Amino acid sequence: MLARVIWLLTYLLLITAQAQAQVYEPGWLVRSNGDTLRGEVENGFWIEAPTAIRFRRTSGSPSELYKPRQLRAVSFANGRYFRYEALPIDHAAETRPNMLTRGYAPDVRIDSVLSEVLVAGLGSLLRVVSSKSTHYFLSIPNKPILALAERLYYRQNKQGSWAVVDGNNFRNQLSLYFLDCPAAKQAAQLAGFTAPGLAAVVQAYNEGCSPVRQAGASWVALSSPERRVAWQGGVVAGLRFNSLPGNWAGTQPTAGCTDCTLRPTAGLYTEVFQPSRSAALYGEISVSRFSGQGLRLLTTGTGVFSAVSFDYNAWLTTARIGVRYFIPRPHDRQWLLSFTYESNWVSTPSITSPVPTRIPEQEDVYGFLTGTLLPSLGLGWRSHRLTLLAEGQMYRSHGEDISRHFIGSYYTLRLGMNYRLGRNPDQAAKRPARP
């Protein structure tokens, strides 16, 4: 068992040893007061609209954290461009199958967001992505903004059953919007509901119908994040405190605590960061020493079975998986909130108390408590490569009460650190500068 754990730790280290999730690229931003700052912008590889922007003036300067409302625009020198705009967003637009509504019921409200600029000119195209739908916004002189959104909903058919229908009639909306521009109207009939498709319609207007007859600046080729997810990982070290009952391997625990002491723990962890780099899937495997009570099954001369408890020391291997959420703070620091589930294995036990000889056909009973259905909760602080984290995990109590599956009398407290190893997987290849 221990050999397999060591092999798994080594493998985990190899696949995460090239990891960090922060990358700064040359860029600029315009603050709400009109000041333009040039330096380096952290690339969050956003899919949804950014909710925070980190900026530093030089590679050695401390980072500054900006909320969208503090900005007018932000751009990478060789990449994407975002602009803070008040846009008519339909909050009822939905594409997730389990969240679809019955009937068509739009809910359009003006929201200010950092929208991604795809085309800038007399005819412009912006994009805002949410977890529910993708929204595009077109504008030309002397007309209101045209808002387009992906939309699915349930509609009742003649047989009385509900069927999913596509409520995105964007081609008809484009044809009406560009009624006085044959080139754009024709492009609309061939366009897909994608950034390249809609950009072709807008550029057809710019080149064929706008007063200047000139294509607008395009960021369509740069609009897809180069890397949606990123792996990073490193080492885990800390202390673990187990509050467990005596003789919990049996059906009725005895009073007392078998391992109420601080135990060093060490291992490896990995994080798989999602787009926007504000959440990550988390995995960890660690080992520590452990003291417990087990049972030795015995038989009397009359064939009656009995059990005798004994004390032992062993290795405790813990595998954990869960989710981490990150709240950005200034100077490349973050608050961290984690939710994880764990599984534990006891290996290479060494009995430390006298016990009668075991019968060869019978086995000693070892084990570890099972966690409740509620995940462990952790709160941490991350600064560059170092993360400090405090966590707590409850274990199910003995008995028949259903509440023991959610609230347990036994627990583990952990205080530890993660240290990130390796290079940054988000470090993208340099794109050619925009002319």
C-alpha cells in the first residue's frame, strides 16, 4: 500500500511540476477618470465578463486591483480588448437544459459590464458571456443597440406536451436592423451565431454602407482564450489534529480519544483552474502518522467468538478532492474558500498493547471513520506561491439517528500550507503585435 502511495505521489508531482496560474502580459487600461496606464495586465483567460482586473506598471511593481466600474477599457497589447459599457442584457435568456422556462418571457435590464470588443468602427460588435447564455451587441450610427442572445425555452405543442424550441431568431433581427444596407442584410442570411459570423455582418455594413466605407478594427481572431484551463500543483505540509473515540472500530465506541495530538502531515496537491481563474478543481494526497484502536477476533474452546481491542500506530493516507474559490485582493493576493471530500486508509499498523494471539483464519480489524455528507470547509490566504489554509472535517457518529450523516461528534482539524512548484502553464506564446 505504501509503495503504491509513493508511486502516486511521484506521478502527481510530475504532472503538476510545471504549474502556476498567474500570467501578466503587456497591456494598458483606461481608468474611469480618463487616465491611461500602460504596463502589464494579468490574463485571466476569461470566458465570462471579467469581474476584477489586476494591473502592474512594471514587472517588478506591486499589482493594483481594479473593479470594472473603476475602468473605461482594458486591453492586451497583442490580444483581447474589453470596454466598460451599459448594455441591454436579457437576464431571462437561458441555454442550460435543467434551467429552461416554459414560454418566452424576456427580462431585459441595463447592466454595466466589461464587454469584449470584437469589432470597433462606425459599426461595432461587443460580446458578453454568462453561465446562462452568450450575448452579442451591435451598434451603428443613428440606431439603438441591437441585442442578440442565445435562448432556449419550452413551448407547448398541439398534442399538449412541452418541447424545447430555439428562441434565437437573430437572422430576422439582423435583416430588420440592416434594412437599408443590402450588403449587411445579405451577409446576415449566411451568418452563424458566432463571433466570426456576426463580425462579417458588421464589417459588411462598415465597408458597404457606412459613411466612410472602411472596415472597422477587428479582434475576432484574438477573442478566444488561448488556454481555458491550467494545471498547477506543489507540496503540502502542516499539522493535523484528530478527535476520534476509543474503540471506534467496534459497534459501540468507548470514552476517550485515541489520537488527540498534533500530527505532522505532508503530501502533494494539484489544482485545475477554470476560465477566469477564480475557481479550481482541487486534488490532494497526503500521509501522516496515526494512533488508533482495533479489534482482534478470538474464539473460545466452545467455538464462541469474542473480540479484544488493542492499540496500534499506523500510517494514515488521505486522498481529497473538491473545489476552491478565489477572491482577488491587491498585490497578487487572494482569499481562498475550499470545499472537499476525503477518503482515508490505514496501512502498516504496529500493535502497541498486549493482546491474545490471533487465530490464523481471522483478521484484525483496522479502519478510519467515514466523513459526513457535508464537505470539509477551509479558509485560506494565498500570496504568490504560498497558501496558508485552516480546514475542518466532521465524521459520522455511531448510532441510528439520520442526523449523524450530516453532523458528527468526531472531527479533524488541519492547519497547513501549500507551496506551488514549477513554471507557469498560462505563459502563452508571444503573438505578433497588432499593427
